[in-house]
Amino acid sequence: GVGIADAGTEFAISLHAIVRDGGVNVAVGREEKRVMSDGNPSTWEKVESEMELPERTDFVVVALSARKQGSQALLPDLSGHYADDLKIAMAVDGRSVYGRM
């Protein structure tokens, strides 16, 4: 929330490439992008991330997070900040792919 005692909310999207190795999940790639929000919808930005997956990647984890800033960061955020319109696209050899490969 943005107010007199707030410093905004930081939103982040991260992509994690995971390889399953001997029953253990091992991270083999990570990309993260962050953006600070404010109370003015006309200045809101997209946060986008892109990564090339290593050949052995078994699966990808997409994570969205929000972290409130300022002296009231531990109080509930009732101002209605949210992240929406998540779109995920995957391309192999320049062709869009959805579902299992």
C-alpha cells in the first residue's frame, strides 16, 4: 500500500530451471526481474522476464512475489495492490509451444 507511512510495494517475477538428478531437484538456471509499484495506475509497469533453458531442464518454476516496503510493511495491505494478467509463453526453435514437449 502507498500512504504517508508506506514506501510502495515491490513485485517480482522469477523463473527457475530445474533438473531432476538422482531423485534430487537441482536448480540450473534462474532469472528475476523486479518493479516498484505506486498508487498511480498511469505509471504502472509490466515486469517481464525471459531465459534460455539449459538442455537438461526437466521443469520450470514461475514465481510471483510481492513485498511491501516502509514502516508499516508488516501490517495487512488493504489498498488493493495486486499483480494480474500473467502470461507465459515458450518457444522451441522459434516456434511457440504450449503443453508437453
